[in-house]
Amino acid sequence: MIKIDMPSPEIVITKKRNLAGETSGSEISSVYGFTEYHRIPRDKGGLILFFNKDEELLFVGKARKLRPRVKKHFEDTVSPMKKYRDEVYKIAVCLVEDPMEREIYETYIINTLKAKYNIEKVFYR
């Protein structure tokens, strides 16, 4: 049996309420309330975990470049998260550079934590 240890998130950002009249420099922050979006590395690969307010895992994704991929989940019309963007309260990012490791961790996390909106790579249903 292979033992897989789930990677710990290096970066966790949570949704903040915008104050009246507050403007943000980032388009994603002003719309979805993530004001610490700049903390996600632009040029590193890894895993992205989206959680709701109840700490329930909504979706797991992987990316070669994390920040642009997170942005696409909030802006893209074909993202699997497009119907559930308002549910996202917390984004956790795990830095994993090796593409094969990202693939293994993504599948493992989806099935271990039972991600709510991942429909591919699901073995527990």
C-alpha cells in the first residue's frame, strides 16, 4: 500500500467584506472579496482548494501557474466553479512543483476529503 501525506497549504486567504466606498486594485478582489489575492504566487505550480464558510471542501484544482488559474476560476465562463463562486469563502494553496505529484495529490484530496463539486477523478460515489 502506498502512503500519501496530504500537503499542508502554504497560503490561505479568506473572503473579506468590502467597506463602503472601498476600492481595490485587483478586479477579482473587488468582486469576490479576496483582498489578499496578491499573496498567491504568480509563477509557481501547485494545488488550489476552495472551501465554504463551514470548512466544507468545494473544489480542488491544480495549476502550473497558480495566480492566473485562480483568477480564471472566478472569471471564466467554462470553469467548473462558475455556478458556485459565491459559496467560496476560503482559498488554500499548496505549492507542488512536480506535475506528477500535483496529479496524485489532486486525486487523493478529491477522494479523501470528498470535494463537493469535483466530478472527474471521483472514486467514492
